[in-house]
Amino acid sequence: MRASSQAAMAGVIMATDRALDALKDPEASYKVASEFFELEDMTASDARFTRALTDPSRSLQDRQNLARSLLSKKMSPITVEAVVGLLQGRWPREEDFSKGLEVLAIHTLLHSADSSGVLDEVERNVFSVSQLLNRYRELRGALVESHFDNADERVTLITNLVGEQIHPIAMELVSHAVRTAKAGRLQSELRSMCDVAASVRNRRMATITSAFELTEGQIERISKALTQKLGTQMVINVVVDPSIVGGLKMRFGDQIVDGSIHTSLNNTRRRLAG
């Protein structure tokens, strides 16, 4: 995504958040998020529509007027103005524009969760589903490796498994990821959603892998240490994996710090063998 597109995206997210906060209606946030998802589907499936909105040979004003004329009767004013704002960026690849709408939809849905006081629950739910997929390879394969060619069948499968156990907003996010993620990308998409949830509260997420359950005190100390090191509040998710033997493995964003005994032993073996 180009720098101008990223700047437009950041500005639209801030403006959309302000507009929704002024309404003080979580249902309005949910409606706007649904409209962003609908627009993502439209731009992904209708190249002519997307090209008309992003064609750099047309003036910005012309494309913005087109967006208003096409969407004003179907979408809420907040959604329409968000699309108009996105068009201020440059979108040379049509799929990038669709991705931008997806990012807006996910952020707005999580904003709705935050307004309703359930953001922590939704984040934990999405994270727990990603860990479920990590543990069960057969389930992961069924959801992302075309066991079911029909996306609706994949969504039905995951809904039957976890739908009654997680918050409806979390189910909406998981269903979207299952429906749209490319093979091998489902867990990454779910982790990205958790990162967005943390960013809604101006925090970052870290995943800590331990051989044993950590106490609340240990988690709090890790959170404080990472907050001091990274200069931002941290949300900690813990994964128990006995195979690492001992120590900790930490992941935040694209960074991985592996202090596990298992990795240390493997490194020692390689040095001795070399």
C-alpha cells in the first residue's frame, strides 16, 4: 500500500471513529462495519466498479462525486464519506482498495465492540479460535485448503464448532476470515484482527508461549517489562506449549524473541555438530 494510501486510511479511520463516537450508538458502528464489508465484496467482484473509483486518469473530484452518486442511496453518510476520504489516496492496484475497505470494516466492528464494553472478550475469543486452529491441523485444512469449495460451507463448519461459545462480533470476524483468507493465511488474518483490537485501545498485542501456565503476577511483570521496552501499553495473550520445555517465546508484531529451552538445546546441538 502506497504512503498516500496509508495516510488516507489513517485519516479515514480517525474521522470515522469521531463520527461514530458522536452518535454514541454501538449499533450504528456495527451497521457501518457491515457496509464496509459489503463494499469490500463489491470491489473484489466488480472490477469495473473499482476501476471507476480508483482510475488515476480521472480527477479526484470526479471520482468522489461518482462515489457519492453511487452509494448515497444505499449506504449511511458515514460510510459514504469514508469511501470519499479513501479516494484521496492513490490505489494503483484494485485489490489494495478492497483491502483498505476490509481494514476499515474490521476496525469499525472492533470499535463497536469497544463502545459496547466487550472488546476484551471479543479479542480473547478471536485469539482462542486461532489457537484452536493451531492445535488441530485437520480443522485448519478443512477451513483453508479447499475441502469445502463453497465458502458458506466453511463458515457453517466453524459456526457449528464455536458459534455458541464466542461473542457474536467475534463470530462475525472469524467468519469473515474463514470466508476470505487465502490458503495458509487464516491464522495470520486472525492474529492481525487481535492486533487491530489492541490498537483500538492504543495498545499492542504480544503472544507469550510458555511450557507451563503463567500466574497473573508473572503476566503482569512481563506486560510491564514489554511496556517499558517498547514504549506502549501491551495486551498479553498466553499460549501453553509443553514442547518448548522451559523459558519463554515472545511474539509482538513481526518480532519474535525465542528464549525457550527447546530452541536453546537445538542451537547447542547445531554448534556441537558444526
